[in-house]
Amino acid sequence: LDILDRHGVGSTLLDAPCGVGRVGALLGDGDFRYCGVDLSPEMLKRADSRLAETELTRNLIRCDLERLPFAPRAFDTTLSLRFLHHLPTPTRAAVLKALARVTDRLLVLTYFHPFALHYISRRLQDPWKRMRSGRTSSRYSNTEGWLRRQLAPEGFRLVAGHGTGFLRETRYAVFERI
């Protein structure tokens, strides 16, 4: 969250998906309006309980991230953390477009990078998992370049990228509306 300290939040923040409200609780007493969206009613219920202990002016809404019910550029800042790696490429692209549409200034994302040692290790284990359980990993990766190509037509440019360590696949990308 020091990324937000460096770039500022603005007066409105969208947390998409908000899950159990972890990010909102960390931001705690921010001087902005917080909106958390999630498809799961259970997650929203848990987020509401967690966020009740904060001073945030908040709104929690159940919705599909591909079809966000907000006006264009409704939020100064949008966060989408720990989510994109769960989506196959076509869905991931649609969600990015929807997030960009409702973001006025700053879009902060996390994603899995395909060349990180941790991600490669996971992929190498998949054939054995598939043989044992019949399932494969539902984690998808992409590169920073792929994100740039998706968001440039929506009016965003990459202003910062951060890794979480050489071995870890999770990366942060900060995009700003041009």
C-alpha cells in the first residue's frame, strides 16, 4: 500500500474485487470514499463486518467485474489485487477493459509473471497434479507488456512496476490515465 502513498488515492477508491475487505481495513481511516465490489455475497458480508471497525465512508456492491455498474471514470483510483491470475485470458482482458472504463486516474493491479521461478515451478508440477487429481492449476500469468497492450487503447500508460522478489511470481503494475 506504499504504492498508494507514493501516487495518492484521490477522493474515491474502487476495490475490485474486495474479497473480505482486507485492503479497505488496511487503508482504515483514509479521507476518501471506498467502494468494494465482489461477486460473492459471503465475501461482501465478511468485508462489511471487517470494515465496520474503520472510519471509511464505504459502499459494498455485489457485481460481476466484467459488467461494472458505474459511470465512466467514476473512481479516482481502482485496485485489483490478487485476482487477475484466476482469470483465463479472454475474461482477464474484459475485466481490465471494465476496470479501465470506470477509473479516472490510477489503476493498480497485481498479476503473475510467467518467467518467475515460483510460477515455472508450479507449471512443471501441473502434469503430476493432473495425473493424481484430474485437475490443473487455475492460475494464469501474463507479462507487463501484455497489460500495457490491453490498457493503452483505454488511455492508460504504465508508470511503475514492482516485483515481490526474484522467486515470487506476483508483480504490481501501476497505470495512469494519459
